[in-house]
Amino acid sequence: MKLKLPKRIIIILIASTLMISSVFSKNMTQENYIDYLIKQLYNSNRDTQLETLKTLQKLTPAAEDAIVDIFWLINQSDVGITFNAIRAINANLPADKQPEEIILWHLVREPDVNAFNQKSVKAAAIFKKIWSGQLGLISIEQAKVESMLLSMIRDENLAETERIRALQLMNNLLMETDTYTISDQLLTELFSILTDSEQAPEIKSSLTQLLTTIVLYQEEGQITENIYQQLNKIRGKSESAEVNKAVERVLTIIYSTNKVVVVNGNQWLDTDGNPIHAHSSGVIKVDDTYYWFGEYRKADWNFKAVRMYKSKDLKNWQFANDILTEDSHPDLNGRLIERPKIIYNEQTGKYVMWMHWENGEHYGEARAAVAYCDIVDGNYEYLGSFRPLGNMSRDCTLFKDNNGTAYFISAAKENYDLNIYRLTDDYLAIDELVQIIAGQHREAPAIFKANEYYFLVTSVCSGWNPGQGAYAYTTDLESGNWSPLHNLGNNTTFESQGNFILPIEGTSTTSYLFMADRHGGAYGQHPNTSKYVWFNLELNGANTLTINWYPKLEIDTTTGVVRKAVLPMSEGQNIMHSQGTFLSAADNGKYLYMSDKPSIESDWEITQADENWVYIKHTVSGQYLQDYQGIISLVNKENTFISEHNIQWLLSETDNNSVNIINKATGNYLHSWPYGADLAGKQLNDAQSAYIRWII
């Protein structure tokens, strides 16, 4: 049987072969001929590329530049091109050279910064395939690459730019190659360079960036501990302020990534990198695991699921289950479910959930709803919705007392009253209305018990908008008199509204975590965009509560200690909001926030992009401030997938000794409330608005 090729393919193959073979004449040197063949590699026609590679395999040796050009073809998805490129490299290697030597020298000598960045990322991807065993016909050993780069870094006969390129290349290899591991020997070598007084400050600063990458990308905790100990020995001892600053930067990142520190005013990510949707939430602890659950809505704002996550440290949250969904019961489809809470009944062995139910069209139904399950993160069985004893029921919470008696607390009478109901022994129904806190027009109830007092924290009725929080207390939940309301926090509860109070009982103390939301609806956004704000609810004396704005909160679930995360003070340029807080970024640029005091995470570098526009670079992470469709974030300059104009800004002076920071691509103004709410790019006409004025 004969294989018939289409005439078009036959013509291409013949033409390619004739063209390649006819070009090499007596008047053309082999070097010129190879240059010609290399140009053919960039031909978009696959057959021309393939024939060119096969021709190159017959020419020995080729110039080193030709080997570099062939090398970039290895990572193509076309298997034929990839393996013929490898064969062409192997056929043309000089007897005294290895491919990694040729490639690495080519990269460190690349004069163009952008070309270097692109090529080094591409080289890392190829090395990754080779080291993971996907490309078996070419030999490039990780140890040899590491050894060569170290030699280049140490070689004082090389230009400083070339030595820095070698450091940057090692950095890119580490970021792009998950098979790359850091040896103790490599760390020893790197620290010997860092502590060498003869080394240039620029080399040392680039080296600290590599150490930062090692901390962030290596999973082995001992490596991070070694780096931390070594850096502590040389902390502040360099004659170069730039080196001292760089060392401090690495230490800060180690602190942030290894302690349990949450960054307030952000929508945090779960362990898979997805946004956490647990809004208007609650928490229940089972054994040594915390289960965090809350609202997750559809695009039309109606109920999609009660989503649950689990964690042992209150920072690293793994998705557990959508424990109640719109498909769990017809009564949940197209409806609205808010403020779910769960308690466990020891007598029945069931987890019981109560929540606020509406019909999905308006808030006039004002009903409670109940569901239950045998396991905390299982699929809950929905029992139905109703008005408790005929009363309206909106914002709500649950509380289980020390003796096992459970209570349901909800806003009634158009939110003017708060009703306290005792539940039946199985927690599935109302037993009795035991208290009415009348006429205070409160919502968002959260309750806990300490020192024989019951504390009820609520918010002024303000819908989605943040408002003044307040608390009252009593010694008897069923028949005791409640104290007057005492304000908690500032007049916006630091731009949030409370959800739940979680006691953290540890070996040293018991702390109380006041969990709140910055509702997206307050800023014209979808509720799923709501941000999380957690407070250390401090109990002063027997019955006085206070909260303070802590931009970063350190939580130790073992000792029970919750406190403000303290960072080294700023040593650089700051961007201060006109109302006194500082633009900052944590977790290697993952989370932006507004800090009450300038720390090392508040340091920025402002450099000219051209005559009018500037780049705003975060010093610790090395990333650039970006506005993409009104969303403010940090991005690696060389890896941005959108226009570079999105990372260019105009500093426009106002009449108040401040500036507006305006994005080149969008025309948006950098905007924020004092504590970071609505940190975004905004189209505004009033340049004097306090929310878009910054002091640099």
C-alpha cells in the first residue's frame, strides 16, 4: 500500500529541500550557510523548520550562536521539531563544550534586559523538562548548571552586569522549575558571597532577591530556618545601606510567611489559590480543626451555597464542601440565605444550622431556616423556613451555653428589636422567646460568654454600609437586664460589619477573635467580593470590650495569643493616604493593605517611565503597582500580560500639598478609604476628594 501525500505538501517538501541544498554554493562559506539555515528556523512553515533541522544535523560543527537558536525550539509542542532540534544540537556540539555552558554564557551576556528576561524564563522551562525526564536525548545536569552559575557570580573578571545576570538566572530557574532543589552547599556558597566585604553592593542586593525566592518557593522549612539564622548574624552590619535594607526585606518575608499572620481588608485565598467565599460567616471547632463557613452567592446575588473551609491554624484554609446548596431543596432555589451559623448537639450527635431566609425578590419574608447533618462538613438536610413564633427574623446568630442550652438570636420588628429564643433540646425548633431587646434598631448580632458575662455585639442598622458597632452585656441571658450600649471601634467599625466571635483557647490565654466583613455591596460590588477583617476583641476588666485597627493580625492557636503583627519600621519612601494610613503590601505582593504605621512593607520606589509618567515599585516584593479594570494589584513588570501602561502612573499635584495618582491605561485615580476599603482605581472628577489624595 502506497501512502499518497497531497500535492501541496509534496511541492513544499521538494521546494524546501531544493532551496536549502541550492543555497550552499562554492561562493558561500559554511558559516554563512549556517546563518542562512538558522534564519529558516524562524520560518512559520513547520516542514521548512523540520528539513532545516535535519540539514543542520549533517553539519559539524556549527557556530555556538546557531546552537543557541536551535535550543529555543526544544520547548515546542511539536514532538518532531523538539527531537530533531535536540539531535541537531548533539550533532553540532564542539568537542570541549556542553549545551548548558553555551546557553548560560549566551544568557549572562545578553545585553537587552527584556530579551534576557524572556530567554531566561524559556530556558528554565526547557531545563525543567530535561530534569523531570521528559527529554531523554539531551544531557544537562542541574549540578553543573548550579556550579557554572556560582562560578560566574564569583568571577570578578566578569562585568558586574554579567554577574547579576547569573544571579537573576538562578532566581528564574528556581521560580519556573519545581524540580529545582536548593542544597546546603549552595546556601553556604551564597552566604559566603553575601558576607564578603569585597563584593559590590549591587551583587549582594541581587543575591538577597534570590534568597527571597528560595524562601517563597522551597517547601523545606529547614532551608528557611537556615537562611533566617544566617541573615540575623549579618543584620545591619553591612557598610551599604542598600544591602542592609535588602537583608531586612528577606527577614520580613520570612516572618510574614512562617508566622500565622492574616492581612486585613483582603479577600483571602484558599490553599488551592481560589478566593474564599465565607461571607457573613461562622466558625465551629471540631477536635483540633476549625471549620469556617458562610455565604456564597450567584451572579444575581441569590443563594448558591453555604461554603465551608477547614484549617488548623486559622490562616491556611482548605475547601471542604458546599454543605448546603440551591439544589439541596426546592425552597432554596432562587432564594436568599444569609448569616448561617452552626452548633453541635451532643445528645443527638448532629450539627445544626440556623440562618436567615428570604424569597430572593425582597426582604419582606423575614424568616428563619434550619438544616442539620451528622458530620460537620457533610451535606446538610434542609428542614424548612418559618417565622419564629410568628415574629420577623432577619440577621441572626446561634449560641450554646456551657450547660448545653442553645439560643437563637435574630432581628425582629423591622430590625427594631432583637429577640432571644431558647431552642428545643434537639436544637431544631424554637422552645420559647425568653428576651426582647426592644427599640434599639440593631443588626449583625454576635455573642460570646466570658467572666460570667454574656456579651452581645451588634451593628447600627445600615444595610450593606459599615456602621458603628456596639456591645451590651448581662449576667443572665434569659431574664437578666442588659447594660446600655457601648460603642466598639470607630464610627464605621474600621469599615466593616461583624459576623461572629470565636474564642481561641490556648495554653497561655483565651483570646476572642471578632470576625467581620467589608461587604462588597457597600462599594457597588457583588457580595462575593466582600473582604475579611478580623479583630482582637480585647476584654479589659470584667465587662469592657475594645477593638483596634490592626492591619495585620498574628494568631497563635496553640497559646491562644492574638495580637498585632509588628514589622520592622520603614526605611524608604512611603505613599501615605491623606487621612493618615500607608499603602502597603504583604505576602510577597499578594495582598495590598493600608497600614496604621509605615513598616518595611510600606516602602516604594518611584522611577521615571518617561517625562511625565512613573513606575511605582514595591521594595520588598520587587513588583509594580498596576490598575487593571479598576482592580489594584502588584505584578512582575516583565510578566505583565497586559499593556505596560497599566503599571505607569501620573503624580498630579493638588491644592492640598498632596497628589492624585492616575493610571495611564485606565485614567483611574488610586482611591481608598482610610483603612483600605474600596482600594481601587476610580473614575472621579473631584481631584480634591480626600479618598484620592496621597502624600509622597
